[in-house]
Amino acid sequence: MLMLNIYIYVYVYVFGIAVGNAAVQRRRQHAVSVVKERREAMFRTKRLCRDGVSSDMDVVTDGDMMIEEEPSILEAQTSSAVEELKLAVSFKGKGAVQKKVNALRELRRLLSRSEYPPVEIALKSGAIPLLAQCLSFGSEDEQLLEAAWCLTNIAAGKPEETKALLPTLPLLIAHLGGNVAGEGEDLRDLLLSQGALPPLARMMLPDKGSTVRTAAWTLSNLIKGPDPEAATELIKVDGVVDAILRHLKKALAASNSLQSLIPLLRSLGNLMASDAYTTNVVLVPGHEITDSIIRSLSKCLKSEHRFLKKEAAWVLSNIAAGSVGHKQVICKSEAVLLLLQLLDSAPFDIKKEVAYVLGNLCVAPADASGRPSLLLDHLVSFVKAGCLGGFIDLVLRGMPNGEGQKLVEGADGIEAMERFQFHENDELRMMANLLVDSYFGETYGLDE
């Protein structure tokens, strides 16, 4: 909760300046006048202190030296703290996280130490880029807390010093938004109304891994849901779709890292789950970017990571729910063969997502502008490839408390399977026999 409050404080403080909110500006002007009065009072105190210490102006006492030298000492310590943070950020050995936390804590302590903190020297020493790196996605909570706390103290400085925080604003939005946007539609709408989406989308453009991960997670939360307005706003940011694909391909080529791939897949999947307009703009059948996305998703289906297979199948199910052209793009790729293999051998949760993909490939689009014969061809080819048993097995094995058997029986599934027990196709006949024997054998119904 403390960390979230700090994120909110810095975000509101800096965002108020960025958007030029009049009420915030009036409060800031009042704050500046108060600071000036305090500074003048401090100067009067210094003169009184000096006058009271000695009548000889050439003699400098220890107390007087402390008053005059304290700002310069504090500035030197702050500059040194920023250099220490720079070393800690670049350090990759054992105890790297704790090293950064210690350096951040020291900087935060110095920025909190005085009524007039050494913000200017911290900025000149390069603190902002370092603090931005410490806010990267996946960092330890203590590190995020200390970095945000440092930014909080900097935000309390002069207006021009506070504006120096603007480069960190998207990261603050991302951390704040990532937690808030996922908590409900009202909070997500609030963030969108405050203009959170465009700066987050632009964070996807550079090749900065940690920043991209942070932005992708938050974008996936901001654009999810039935209202397509956010997704429409996202695709209007020039280059963002290309950037998502570029980062996806780069992460796949690197190491199949879940930390990088999952937020990118979530963003892409929620984008595809939007309205037909968004899907048609992002994925144009016949264009290289569309084929490249399908190839990348197919590569995810081959991954050794179970969760990655499931996420890729989910994205494909959203694409398969699009136009006939989108269905054909999938059917012409190697994705179908991989999906059929997963339906046959994958764990239940992956099978369920695969079933959605194959089912959507055989269903006419919502606008009814399809070609029924083509969709029927899809269905026939899937059944011939052996998916029938996978679908029925999914229902029979997946439903709890024997409900799967009852559902199949209620839909005359037993009779259908018994007819297939005498089919001329050897594979279908064997599949039907296996299902009947496994789920509707001699003991079926005896417990009722």
C-alpha cells in the first residue's frame, strides 16, 4: 500500500504539471511563495546567528562554519550517492539487488535530509535516468519503493526540477496503471480518461527490454474488456503494432523468456479480442506483418513452456474469431497441425484453448459475411485429422463429477459414437471404440 501511495503521489504531482492543470498550478504558486518566505526566514536566522556568535567579523566559529558549509557538504554527499547508484545499477554480480537498494536508500535519505533538499545537484549528477532504470518491470518491491520515494522527494522541489521527472512519468503510469487497471473497469476508465495510454504506447517503440515489459503488461490491462475504444486509441499510435511484433520476434529468438513474451502476447491477444475494426486494421490477410504474427505464434506453440503454449493458443483463438480471411491465414499455416497435435497430447488447460481456436475456425463470422462451404471444409479436414476424439475427450474428461458423460449422452453422443464404431475409416472406428469403452463401459450408470 505504501508503494502504491508513493506511485500515486508522484504521478499526480508530475502529471499535474505536465497537463497544466490550473488548480495544481495555483497550489504550486502558493507553495513557492511559502518556500520563499521560509528561505528569507532562514537567511535572517543565519545573519542573527553570525551576529550573535562574535563581534569580530574575521573570526569564524565552528557553529558559523557549519551553517555556511552544510549545503556544500550535502551537495558533495548527494553527488557521491548518485555515483554510487550508477555503479550499483551497472553491477551484475551476487547481491546486485541489495546493492541497488542500499544506494537508493542513501540517495533518498539525502534528498529527505534538509528542508531544502539537494535536488539540483542530484539532477545534474544524472539521477533521473538511473531512477528510471530502477523502476523497470520485474524489479524487487523494495527497489521499486526506494526509487519511487526518491522521485517523490525530487517532485517536491522547484517547478523546473519537478519537470525533470517527466521522462519517468510513463514508468510511473505503468506501475500505477498495471496495478490499478487490472482491478476493475472503473479504475481502468479513470486511467484512460487521464491520458495514460498514449505515453505507455510510445514506451513500446524503443528497444528497451525492461521498459517494454512494464508497458506491455499495463497496456494489456488497459485495452482488455468489451469496450473497443482503448484498443482503437492504441492502434492510432504510429508504429506500436510493428513494435509489439518486433519485440515478440526478438524475445522468441533470444530465449523464449516468459518474462518478456507473456506481456507481449497478452497485449496482442487483448488487441485481437477487440472489435472487428481493430482486428482488420492490425491483421490484413496477405500482408507480411499478419503472416509474421502467425509464424511467431506458431513458434510459441512449439515452446517447451506450457504457459506459453496456452497464451499463444488464446491469441490464435481471438484471431480465428475474425473474418473468413483471418481464418484462412491460420488454416494455411503450420499452426493447424501444431494445434491438432496439442489437442491430442497436451494438458487439459491447453486443450481447452486449442478447442476454442479450432471451433472458431469452423464458425461463420458475426457479420455473416462468410463462405459456409469453406468453413465446412475446415470442419471436415479437422475431423479427418483426428480432432473429433480430442473434442469429445475434452468434454468427457474435463467436466467435473461425471457431468461430461451426461452432457454427451443428453446430446445423443453415445449413439453417434456407436455408429462410428462401425465406420469404414479405421482411425475413426478405433477412436469411437476407445471413447465408448473408456467412458461408457459396462459400469456406466450403475451408481445412479
